[in-house]
Amino acid sequence: MTGGNRGLGLAYARALGEAGARVALFARDRDLSDDVAADLRAEGLDVQAFTGDVTRVADLERATDEVEAAFGPVDVLVNNAGTCVHRPALEVTDEEWREVLDVNLTGVWNGCRVVGGRMVAAGRGVIVNIGSMSADIVNRPQWQPGYNASKAAVHHLTRSLAAEWAPAGVRVNALAPGYVRTEMAPVDRPEFQRYWIEDAPQQRAATPAEIAPSVVFLASDASSFMTGSVLTVDGGYSVY
């Protein structure tokens, strides 16, 4: 689970652990990951923390070796790490553009190459890429061109790898959440609530715990005939 020490990633990790998975958290902040892993173990879950940056292939290679030494071969990879910059297109700096694309897209690509490569060699495995409804809509009132483009690319990368790796026994799907009540989404601020909440059919944001079961579904044999799919869970927001 990349980026599994906060927000939605933490909810995904907890849900997978509650479903019986042995969970490896992979994130840059070692202290936070250690604290989160300890909290989850106190809940009776089998969780360990590993440190690294998804933009660095060497970090992923090392961490995957460590995970395999601790847990055995990786059965499920959840590419969750992500970042966002809210800024009009002509104000986005080169550094901000690269950061968003590096984490959101190249980070997913790196995870798929490193862990997915081992799955292909083993003839089995499941990858869940965390996309977004932002791959299919333009969010408002904030502008976030890099984020939207990166998530659209994640969805199509998911389809491309699913087609290529299906004969090798590896399934690749994506989850596209809508607005969720996390530190990254200030859903209660008036300038956002008007568009993010009031424009949605259900007229509310999700909690992380409401999104997490979809990851369990995509990671499990319950979705054994799904590959190359994008599962949108957005309270109906993108139907308009």
C-alpha cells in the first residue's frame, strides 16, 4: 500500500487488514508510518511499515525485497500515493507540474513495473491503481490541470497493463473516488461546499471508510472476472 499512512490510504490499509491481509505500508514519512502501523497492530491487524519514495525505483525495489522477506511474495499492490496542486494552468510552475506527474503517474508506473513485474513472473497477482473521478470531469471552483491529467493517464495505464498482463494471470483495475472527507479535501469550506457538495446527487462527501470496501473488492477474488475496469465511487457526482 503506497501512501498508506494517512487519509484514504490509511482507510484502505485498515480495511484490507480487517479482511485478513498482511499489510505493508510504504511511504516517505517513516515516523508517521511506524506510528500508524503500531496503531493498526493494536487493533489486531498484521501491519508493518516500510520507507521510500514512489518516484524512486531503487526505493521500491529495496522495499519490495524487504516486504517479501517479511511476508512472502506480494499478492496485491495498491498504488495510492498521490499529490495535488490547486492553481490555474498559467500559474503552475514547472516544478509543480513535474511533482504532480512524478508522484501520481510515474509513481504508479514505477510500482507496476517493480511489483507487477514480479507478479507477472509468478503468474499471479492483483494491482489496484487509485485514480479519481477527476480523470473524467473538470473540478470546480479550483483548477488542477496536472492532477486531472495525471489521473486520466492512470486510468488508461490501468487498461493498458490489464490487457497486456491478463495472460500472465495478473489483474489490474482502478478505483476512482469522488470527494472524500480527508485532510486534502476541505469539503466544508463555503467556496468548495457550493460545488463539491451541493452539486452532487447525494449532496455530501464520503468518509474514507465508505470508499475502502471498494479496494477490498478489487483486491479480492470477489472481482476475479474484472480487469481493465475503472470503478467510480463518487456519490453520483460525475453523472451530471
